Amino acid sequence: MLRILHNTNIDFIRWWRVATGLLVVFLLPALIWMGVSTARTGYPFTMGLEFTGGTLVRVEFQSPPDISDVRSTIADAGIADAEIQTFGSPREIAIRAQERQHATAEGVGEESIANIAERALQQKFGAGSFRIIQTEAIGARVGDELSRNALIALLISFAVSLLYLAVRFEWRFALAAVLANMHDIIATFAFIRYANIEITLFVVGGILTVIGYSLSDTVVVFDRVRELLRKGERAPLRETLNRSLNETLPRTVMTGTTVIACLIALVLLGGDVLRPFALVLLFGIIVGTLSSIYVAAPLLLLIERKWPRHAGEQKGMARAVAAERREQEAQARQKAAAR
């Protein structure tokens, strides 16, 4: 059995201030960019057809076409940034285009998108080589409903995560894990803004997957913390957190690298449709792994210091926090004596 990174003794908590500084540097420009984009366009991101409204055209070819030829033909016809993918079989192609790209002074609207696509495909592939099997307009009302449902899905995931952790552990662990999870989502949104990834239902699914993965990684670390505390060790909480992170590090690295390898393959070979989903997942899993180390654990330490435990609560954590305070007081006395 392959064993890596066993018996490490890395002081992860030591670098939490550096991690916080890098986080601020990464997030602040993205948040400003989102605000400016919202003021200009009404959306903080480039929104997909499902959220803004537009037209869906399904085309069935006599024989499977080259998808790159279809994309170039549609783009040359003036339907820029259309989303084109196979639908069900290699012979069926779905073409999605947003309304705002075709609202010109000549009155080009939703229906004429289908007409433009049909004429362009006839010129490229011939009139009898395909047939239009569906033309569907997606209105802004549907887009607003999908946006609302996506937001509700994110909020429900946070609420369920908080409840689950509060039941499995207790509220201090739950608060630290959910705050770390929120950090992962905000960082993922910042990456989406930097990479100018279009928000589609695929991307929303990727964000929800990031929430689950990040939460699971944090739970593994916190579960190890709980096990060490139940053993009754009188080490300071900081040392217990560092020991838990080091002992779960092999599992974190092995799981993360396996998933990242699969996602890199999707990014390189998945095509234009799957690539945004894979990119969001790739970044989210990397930042989720780092946050379980440099965000969740330091947050738990700060929360335990901010809201100390009273008699009757978990004795192991109370002893760890007390040992942490004694160590801090000893360090303060040493600094005062050195002066």
C-alpha cells in the first residue's frame, strides 16, 4: 500500500495570517469587479442563456457533423458566443443564443436567430442534410426563476450543512465549517469573475459540488480533532489542530490529487461545454482543500478563544483551550522578561 506524508509535523496554524492576506488580495479586486459589472449590466457575471433568456434551436443532421464546423458556421453568421453541443446523439445539435446578442436596430429578435442559423447551416451543409426539430424561446421570466432557484439551492445547502455539523459535532465546529465553506464559495465566484466563465446550470452544479467536497474535507479534519480531544490529551488546542491536520494530510493529498487529475483531463479533453464546469470544480476543490487547513482550523481556534466553554461542556476541548491560554500567558511573560 502506498504511504505518503506520514509522521509530518508541519505548523499549519502558524501561516494563517499569511493565508488571510493572500485571500484578501485575491478577493478584493474580484468583488470590486463584480460591483462594477452589476452597475453596468445588471449582472455581476456573464450569465448563460438559462438566466438571461434567448432561443434554443435543435437540429438533426442526416449524418454526424463536425461540431467545430457547426460552431464556426454559426459564429460566421453573426450569432456570436452561441452555445453549441450535441444533444442526445451525435446527429443532434443544440444551438443556444442569448437575446441581447441579436437585438439590433434591424429588428433581429428571438425567432430570427433560428432563421439565421438555418440559412447558415444550409449554405454550409446543404438544404437536405438536416432538419430543425425544435425552436424554443426562453423568456427573461424563466431566467429570473432559475436564478432564484439557484440561490435557494445554495442557501439550503448552507443550512443543511450547519444543521448536520451542529448535530454531529457542536455549534462551534459547525460555525467554523460553514464560514470556511462560505469562503470557498466566495473564492470560487471570484475565480469565475477573473476567468470570465459564463454562469450556466452546469456551473451552478459545479458550485454545489464544491460545497459538498469542501465540507467533507473539513469534516474529516474536525472529526480527527474530536477524536484527539476525547483521548483526554492536555496539549494546547493549537497543537491539537496541527496534529489533526498532519494526520489527515495523506488522505487529503491522495483524494485531492486523484480528483484533480480527473478534472484536468476534463479541462483538456471535455470540450467547450464541459470545460467551464471542470474549471470551476478544479479551482473549487483546490481552494476547498486549502481552506480546510488554513481557514477552517484557524477559525475554530479563534471561535474557541472568543466563546470559551463553561463547566459541563466537552471536557477535552475545555482542557485544550485552557492549555492554549496557559501557553499564551507563558509566552507573554517570556516576552515581558526579555524586554
